[in-house]
Amino acid sequence: MSKSVGRLELDRDQVRQARRLARQVGKPIVKVAKQHTTVSVERATLRLAGLAGADVDGIPWVNRLVDCVRGDVGLEHGVSLPVWDALRRGEAATLDELAQKAAAGSVRFEMPEGREATRARSEARRAVHSGLKKVDARRRERERMIARVGDAPRKPWIYLIVATGDIYEDIPQAQAAAREGADVIAVIRSTGQSLLDYVPEGATREGFAGTYATQENFRLMRAALDETSKELGRYVRLTNYASGLCMPEMAVMAGLERLDMMLNDSMYGILFRDINPIRTFVDQRFSRQVHARAGIIINTGEDNYLTTADAVEAAHTVTTSQLLNEYFAKEAGLEDWQLGLGHAFEIDPDVPDSFRLELAHAMLARDLFPDAPLKWMPPTRHMTGDVFRGYLLDGFFNLVGALTGQGILLVGMMTEAVVTPWISDRDLALQNVRYVMNAAGNLHEDFRPAKDGFIERRARQVLTETIELLEDIALDTDDAGHAPLLAAIADGTFGLMKRPADAGKGLDGVARTSSAYYNPATEILEGD
Amino acid sequence: MAEQPREPRGTSHLVRPYGDTTGDGMVQVSFTLPIPHSKAAEGAAAQLAHKMGIEPAMVVHAKPMGEGFTFFVVYGRVNHLVDLSQVEVVERDYPLLTPKEVNAAVRRSLRRRLVVVGGCIGTDAHTVGIDAILNIKGFAGEKGLEYYRELKVVNLGAQVSVPDLVARAQAEKADAVLVSQVVTQRDAHLLNTREMAAAFREAYPAERRPLLIVGGPRFDETMAGELGVDRVFSRGTTPAEVASYLVHRLASGPDAGRMAS
């Protein structure tokens, strides 16, 4: 028995091989990430140093300042040395003032050298360190609150979504959802926010199919849920998105405002939003380092693979992505308990044995990542206007969740693809979850798939296909000599989407770092 | 309740809902009222059902939901008749062609391949609709448009911005642009479609504009004019229907070219 892993009795050597391949594929990407910076990483660093707010046109000061520095000395050295050098030279008394003066065109930035550089460096480090101390304090505050008011009483955590577009409408909805049983509230972002290269400011009321992620909206919602947590005697977690072009800044804002979970996938932005691959990998690494420090649980986006591809044929792409997400997450300092690796119940219900296949896939994820919470996503693709059939499908989804010990369960709505959930849809959905958990929540104690039976065989097949895919990726090449994973993404290995390393949104915000590059945030996050 | 006189099956234009007996008129509805659960709340639900034409109405289930809301399930008999002769729908107004016939028509009238650019606009990541129509794999046992030799298909995939869609349509010299919209929160599908239609009108002279087609499960097929597109396809549309429509509009005459609008 020592040679097998988990209830599926997976071959230990095969599991090791899969992880080794993920490391082999991921490592050159980490090297690329270390050799580059992005406008968003630099803006996130300024946010940690305390620069906030926006000009009269709503353009954040971090954007204005980074753009000015970039115009004078380029992006490749990072903004920290030129910015704190300018402060030392007395161009302005504070970071805010410097940003305003720079935007007005009255500051000229230069790269300090020698002793001047050393001094700018230590002052930048001090400023950014104080921001990270705030993040640390918020993490301790979360731990204290959980100790005092109590944690979610059971696993999986029940995850519900609000998305009105208006933060002041979201708040009562989120509080009501928590009272109805949600352990985690996710506020969906406004349509298209991921493609904005800046973070909007202030409390917002006019989002579109979702609410803008802003630091003020984060603060308002967290404060409201703190109240509700105290009222209910259990800590209600808050989720938002560290994805898109401002991924690093979202992570910093989440750390500063004590968000608890963030959607943060290593390749989603590349494949589904056509964001430049290098931009994504650089931003992702920085954001994950911040999440690690802030004690934030990440949720990865493997469910998305199954909204565009067949869930049986593409099962191994989910496992492959989970292994890559795990590698990148651990490299950035996240621990197992912070890895909400995603997967979804998306097999066509007309496929024979679809439930057994779902069970095999979910058990594979559970056995491969025994200490990760795992995020279990409900059916969307095969939900039709037949809400009655959808309700049954959601019940089977919940049953797989119960049988495989999922950590985070996104509640499926029978009106998926019909309307945004009504109050009755949400209540019925929660009744469905409660019934299944109450009736079968401990069934995993009794359930063992038959040795060499359908489920074990299917899981082994998916693992084998995963290893084959990772091997293919590891051997992939392109003319430009990019890392194999970049070459694989460029030639359409993941679905139909071909995403070359030298194209995509946000590419102009990427720079290869010079030997003089300095970023105090990265230094502290990697050093501590 | 007096027994309704029955006409022979198949001859009447008038029908009633069917529960388990012809002519019983039985329906089932569910709804929420913003009042706490009580005997009076159940009476309120029965009153609503009555006003909806359900008589007698049986409130078979009432459950408190959240604070101050009650959910009801009601069964009962409606007194309305459905007149089949008065039903209005958009019927297919073009012949359904086989892939072979589509290819032949394109070859004959355009003397080049017909270019179709497709994608999901806005933040919609659900490519299931556009893929069902465009991917060779197709839908409901029918091959998608990529299978048609005389159609050149450019599938831009998910979350294509409207400016990108216009730019690609221009670069590819698209004859038709297909857009799929699944996400309908706050009428995103309708707003996105209008935005797309306006962008194409701005970018092209009227006589050069490609045919604009949108599809998705929640679209109303009668809304094409209002949305500024040439055609709306709703749930259950197959690739052959789309291909046949393309031929009908773009390749049905010897000198058919881009549409004149």
C-alpha cells in the first residue's frame, strides 16, 4: 500500500512524475517572471508604499506616477529608485505630492547612482515595508476574529455570488446571503474590468453585470460582513478577483482590506482574455507572493477549460492546469491550505456514466492534492431552461462534493443561463446543498471505489493523459526560443486558443529588467 | 365544473394546458411575495393566482425565504384558451440546404469563399454557442461551418472586444459576422449587440457592411430590427440553418455580393 496514493490508489511514481514535469515546465516561466517587471507590479509597489487616490479624471495617482517615471527613465529599472531619489532630492515632501507634481510635468526623474542609489533604496524599502506591515496586521486581525467569533462550522464552505453593480445594493444582498447560510461571499466584478489597465477609485454604483473592484468597495463590503459575522457567530469570508491587467494591485488591495480569498489563476488571463502571456506570468507571481503574505486563499480557474471544451475529452487539461497552478503557487510562497484549485461538474448529462466520470475526476483532484481546499464549481454548460432537470443536476453535483471532501462549494443555481438568481433560486439551491450534506455528507467514510473498477481506471487514464500532455509541453519549442510552456500556449496546446508570447493585451506594460532594477516589495516578499 | 364539449383531436385551433386529462387546463406556477409567511400570505398567493386566471388555485407549498419573503408553488386550472391560429413566430423564410448545396451556391454566385468572422463579445466566456455553430464538431449531429469547404471561418473565441471584432472583420473582408451571447445579466446580451451593430454601422458604408447575425439562448428572434442586426437566432439553432441563411442573403443570386441594406 505504501506505493499508492489516496482512495484511488494512484501509482505513487506516476504522481511524482506528474509533479516533476509540472516543475520542469514551470521553472523556466519563473525565470522569465524574475527577468521582467510590469506597470502593474510597479503600481502595486507604490500602493504598498501608501500612494492612493486618483486625479480629477479618475486616473489613479499610481498610474500617473508610473507613467511619468517611465517617460523619463524607462520601466526597466523599476520605479522605486527614481521615485525615492526624487523624494530625497526634495522634489516633493510626500509620495502624493510627488505624483501630483510629476503629473503636472514639474518633476524630472533620474536613476540615482552610488550612495544616492543606496539611500533611495533603503527609503523605498522602508516605505514599502510599512505597507506590508499593514497587510500583516490585517492577517492577524482575521485570525483574531475567527478565534473570537468562530469559523464556518463545516466543510465545504458554501460560496455564493452577488453581482448587482452597485456596492450599496451588494451589501444587503451579501448580508442576506450570509444569513441564509453562505460562508463565502464573492462579489463579481463589472464586465470588462479585467481589461482596464487601472483600478477605479472610490465607492461605485454603476457596475455592469457586476460591481467594480475598488479599494473602497472592498473596505465597505468587508466592514459589513464583519458586522454580519459577529451577528451570526461565524466569520464570513469575502472573495474578489486578482486577475486581468491589474492583478498585482488587486492582490495588494485585498491584503490591505482583509479580503479572504481571491480568484487568481496562472493562465486564465492568457487563454480567455488574450492578455499577454509574459505580462500574466509576471503579474501572477507578484500577486501570489502578496497573497501568501496576506494569508489569502487563492481560487484557480480550471472550470473555465470546461466551458469551452468537452469535459470528458479535456479532463486532463484541468489536472495539468491544477499541477501548474500548484507549482507556481508554491514557488510564490503559498501553502497547501491556500490552494483552492478549481474543477467543475460540466460533463454532458446525456453521456453514459457521466456521474461516475465526474466522481472519478473529482476524486483524482482530491487524491492528488490532499491538503488543498479545492474549489468545486457547479454545472453551467448543460444547464438549460429546464430548471427541474437543472435542480437534479445540481443535486448530483452536491453529492460529488460530499463524496470527495471539497473545501469550497460554489452553489449551483437551477436558473443558471436563464436569469440572474432570484431570492427563491438561491434559497432552493441552499436547500439542495443542505439536504445532500445532511443526508450524505459523511458518505465518504463508507465510499471506496472498487479496486480496478470504472472510477479507478478513469482516474488513472486522466492522470496518464496529464503526464503525456505535460511531456508534450516540456518538449515544445518555437523559433524565438521561448520557454516550452510559452511555446505551447502559442501553438494552441490549451484548447483552440493560440496565444503567442509577443502578442496580447498589456504587452506594452512589460519590460525586461536591467541590472539596476530594484523592487523593495519583491525583495521583502522573497527575503522574509 | 361542467365538462367541456370536446372537438375531435387535430381539428381545433383552440387548446388548453394539459395536466393529465385533455381540456383540464392545469398549470403550475411558482413565485415569491415580499411578505412573511402566514395564513394571510397563502391567501395573498391564491389571490394572485386567481388574478392570473387560475381558478380554482391550490397553494400546495408556502415557505419563508430570507426575511419577509415567502415562496409559493400553486397548481390550478386556467380559464384561458390558446388560439393556435393567432400564434406569431418567426418561421424560417429561406430553404434549408445541405452542406453540398451551400458550397455549390457560394461557388456559383460569389466565385470565392464566403468569409465568416465569429466570436463572443463583451466579457462572455461561454463559447459553447459560437463553437456549436462554427467548430467542425458542430451541434446536434450536424457539422459546424468550418466543415463547409466554401466557407472561410475565423473563430475569434471568447471575450472579443467590439473594436477588435470590427478590425478583424475588415482585415478578413468578412461577408458575415456571427456573434454569440450567452450571459444575459442586466440585459448584457442586448446592450452588447446594440454596441456591436452601431460600431459596424460606423466603420462601414451601408452597402459594404457585412451581414450581422447574433445568437444565444435568451434572444427573441423578432428583435433583429430593434437590435440593429440582420438576423437573430435563438436556442436550438443548427449550423445548417445558419449556413442556409448566409446563402439566402449573400449567395442566392448570380451576382449576389455583399448585402445592400
